Amino acid sequence: MAKCRVQYAADITSLEPIISFQKDPITGNYRKVTQNVIRDHKTNSVTTEKLIESEEMYELSTSDDYDYNVEYQDIDDSYKFLYFKRITED
């Protein structure tokens, strides 16, 4: 027996920004990389936009002074954080 499913007339999409950091091989510092993912909830399709690398450089920091943090799950199933601070040129 078939299931009934409501079809909406309007498109239902959501924008999901993804922020990650990539290490620069020359300086050893990090660049912020952003990418937008557009999810269509009606068709369950996902489209990704181009990667955008920032011009600003970031360095690893502590939890006391940071601009961005990234959470990841370690090999022992514990959650860890990386803290990044923007490098300002004086």
C-alpha cells in the first residue's frame, strides 16, 4: 500500500554554511575555508557552492582567547576543540 505524502507548492530549501580551516604549507598558519550547501527538502537533493578561501591568516590559540573554534570527535570518542585566533598585522 502506498503512503500519502504532502507536496508543497513552494520550494523548501535551507542554506547550511560550512566553515573549516586549511593549513597553509608555506607559513604553517591556517586559512578559513567556507562553503555553502543548499538542501532542497522537497526533493532531498543537495547542491554545494564553490569553496571560498579567506585572505586572513589564523593561528592556533587557547580557549581563553579565540575567534573561531572547531569541535571534533577524537579516536577515544571524546569531543575536543581546536581554537583559532586571527593574526593581525601591526
